[in-house]
Amino acid sequence: MNHRVQVADTGESFFAQAQEPLLEAAERAGVALAHDCRAGGCGTCRIRLLQGRVAYEDFPMGLTAEEADEGFALACQARACSDLTISAARALPLCSPPSRYRAAVRSVRALGPDVVHLGLAIEAAQALVYRPGQYMNILLPDGSPRSFSMASAPAAQQEVDFHVRRIPGGRFTEGMLAQMRSGDPLEVEVPLGGFAYHAEDYRPLLMVATGTGLAPIKSILESLMDDPDCPPVTLYWGARHAEDLYLHEQIQEWAGRLYDFQYVPVLSRADERWTGRRGYVTEAIAQDFPDLSEHAIYLCGSPRMIVDAKRRFASQNASLAHVYADSFNFQHELAPSL
């Protein structure tokens, strides 16, 4: 049985067959819906159900029960159980279409025990425009991709920074990366992803990262530096040990360039020398913010952190329509990005 799906934002419509993901049905009809991983992990294809019901073969990782209760669904996994009226993701600023480019290595240096800074210069005939928060694919010689979030704000000289976590035995992170030198060529695909800053929210920003999930958060915050319209910013960065806070000193200097900036590092396995916050980053936020109803919240890190954060923050009155997540490990490392 076919069900009619109306997109309230654009007036477009399409028909979805029984047991067919909404995203596939939309693509067959030429209706564009934001998407990325197609596996239910990243949350980029989140839509809101205004009318009708959907079901899943398996409830997706990138959606919480609280979000589903508020009418949200993931188009890449949801199957229509009736005719639907949906609201798609809010529009983001335009950027360059995803394309393949040649790039040259600018620098490779250690940031921390397991994190490497990789700097690339993109060889593009025209200015490359990406949204802070997006990612790119580095294409290996056999064409397989390795995905990494940009850690720098867009620059006119088309130079891009990355924070690459070493994976034991990883073909790229322990193999190719360890041998890279300045000037080495690479093929890349950029820009990708729907994680980005929503200036239209006009809300204080709560930025939450674990590990190298800091990279897209850094890109967003660098784009807001010295901006007179920058809202108040609070950054919580969760790690295991003090040495994992690989930009700790630099982040403290951001206070002079971001409005009302607060930085709270949280360690889950701190030793006796650590005098800061301990435990899990979501627990620290729950203690500090009993009411999150006024905030726009950006989450980037492990899938476990993101799921826990969404659940906790929903109980603290967070507006789930203003929670944006990039499930870093799942989206950027699962298939396969070592």
C-alpha cells in the first residue's frame, strides 16, 4: 500500500511504498531531504511528523524515545504507516556542493597522546564554501573514504585543519598519516554533513563535546569569534585524562573573543592532581543547568554521550527542536574511517 507524504515546508509531496524508508521514497520522487549516514546514526535526516504515523524495523540509534514522543522521526529509517505531513530540517546557509578536489598536506603534528593535527590546502578553482561543523572525506588510493570533521572556520586561502584520533592498527590513522609529509597530495570530497550553526535560534549556546568531537565545535566557535551578534557560549568538553584535553590552554584564550564565554572541562578518569570537574560531562551539565529551556544545544562526540545527553536534557526542559547532534564515532568512523 502506498502512502502520500506531504512536505509542509515546500508544498512538495511524494508516495512511499509499504516498508520503504521515507528517504528512499523522497529520492525516487526527486524531493530533497537532508541526510548523511543513511544508517540512523547521525540524525541529519530528522524530520517532524505533523500528521500521521511511522514505524521502524529497528529503532534508530540517532533518535531517542523522547524525540519520538515529540513527533520527531528519522527519514532514512522511518516507514509510513499512514498518509503523512512532515516538516523537514530547517534550512541552513548555502555552501559549495559536495565535490572531489585535490589537496596538499600542509602540516602533520601531534596534539596529544592519541590525537594528530592534520592541515590541508584544498586546490579548488573557486572559493570553497563550507558550513562550520561539516566534515570531509579523505579518499584512500582504493577509493575508500575516511571521514573527519573540519576543525577550523572557513578561510579564504582554503586551508583546513583536522583533529585525527589514532586508531590502533588503523590503515589511515596509523599507516598513511604517520608517513605524510608537507606537500603530499590527497584526494578529498568536501563539504559533507548537516551539522552546523543555526544563527536564527537567538538562544544562548551550550556546546558539548567528548574527545575529538571538539573539532566541529571549534569550527563553529571560531566562526563566531569577534562577531557582535555572538550569543553567550558555554563549552563543556569531556575526556578521560588531563592529557586528553589537547587544546586546554588555547580554549581558555577564547574568552577574549567570544561573548560571555564559559569553558568547563570534565574528566571521567582524573588523577589526584586534577582540581577541576570529575565524572561524565552530561552529569556536570545536569548539575549546572536545572533548566535548559532557553538554550540551543550542540552535541558532538560518542553515540553513548549523545543519547545520554538528549535523555537527560529532555528532563531538564530542553527544546528538542533546538538540539543538534553529530554522532562523531558512528557517523565519521564506523564505515570505515580508521
